[in-house]
Amino acid sequence: MATRQTEEKITALYERLSRDDDVAGDSNSILNQKRYLESYAKQRGYTNIVHYTEM
């Protein structure tokens, strides 16, 4: 009997802090990128969103 694995897919969203942005923590740049990418993904039906942020 074969076992069936179900993998839940994620939508990976990647944000990167600009070198010119010296604000500690989540900057306006990062927050704006998150909002834009989430909106884009949701409009296209992507679910299970996970953010990856490089600072």
C-alpha cells in the first residue's frame, strides 16, 4: 500500500532593505515592499504567504 504525502505549498515573498535605508527594524521601505507584494500575490490567488526579509 503506497502512502500519499501532501505538501502544503507556500508563496514566498522576499523583501530586502536598501543600503541607503539606515532605520533599525522594519523600515518604511520594508513595510511598503510587504504591502505591495502581499497585494500582488492576493490579486493573483496566491495563498499561504510567507515573508523572507533581508536586512
